[in-house]
Amino acid sequence: MLDRELAAWALQALGREEVRLNYLLTTTVVEQRAMLLYPLYKAATRQASVRAELGKVITEEQAHRRDIEETCLRLLKEARVPDLSEPKAIEERLFGGLLSALERVGQ
């Protein structure tokens, strides 16, 4: 769902389909969300081995996320799109829907 909505946004913003940009947009916002959740999960777990592994994942993902995000931003700027605010808003709306659905299931 996220990938389709971001692809539709990119098509509207650029006036053409850009498959590579669609991949970069989706990866960027997913990685940004993961970087918010990994530390929370690491802090919440009681298993030392899980905390250690999550620490490694966080370190590896930070560099990967930065590379992807920089490339994505460069392509957006070439298309006269100033930043990631609209793609991030799409992800936030969808993530909010996921959280709401999880809360309903948990009740």
C-alpha cells in the first residue's frame, strides 16, 4: 500500500513514472520509521542477545538509510521537489492506520 501511494504521489509530482525514485522513496520512509522503532524495541527487550543484535542492526541501517535518503533527495531536487515532507506525511497517515488497527485487535 505504501509503495503504491508513494508511486502515485511521485507520478503526480513529477508528471512521469520514475521506478527508481519510487523504490528510493519507499525505502527512505520505511528506513526512517525503522530507525524510530529499533531503539524503542531495543530498550523494551530484556534479552541481552536481542539488544546486542538490534544495536548492530541500528548501526548498519544508519549508513544505509543515509545513502538511500541522500540519493532520493537529490533526485527530488532535480525534479524541483524540495524535500520529503509529502512522502513522510503519506507514511505517517498509513502508519497511524496500522497502529489504530493494532489497537482495535488488542482490545
